[in-house]
Amino acid sequence: MKFGAIMQACRERAGLTQEEMAARLDRTQACISKYENDHKVPDMGTMLQWAEITGAREVVVAFLYGMDGLQIVMNLKRRMTV
């Protein structure tokens, strides 16, 4: 799994739209869409900002340490329904 789906799940868990995320990161909505659809790879600074904004620092750490992306997304979705 690519990182885009994880970024999207984190954003949605935080209750943010792509437009709101774009404003917070000083990017365009199209740029956010490209990140989430794995058409563009964010730099490390953007990834860290994303994690900070969405309150998902543990997600980035888990992904970077090799945790399965599908498992991360499933955990995030579960937390959204609780």
C-alpha cells in the first residue's frame, strides 16, 4: 500500500476536507489530491506537518518503521467509528 491512502485516512479522521488541509499546508487542493492518490510524493517536512495537523504522528512512525499500510488504514477507520 502506498502512503496516500494513509494520508487520506488521517485527514478524514481529523475531520478535514482536502481544501482545509491544503490551506493549512499552504498547498492547493489539487496537490493534496495528488498526494492522496499517490501521483505525487510529499517531502518529509510536508509529511511531518500532515501528521501534526491530523494528530497522527504515530501513524507516520509506524509506516516508516515498516508496519503494513493496510493495517494502519484499518486501525484508523476503526478509530473513526468509535
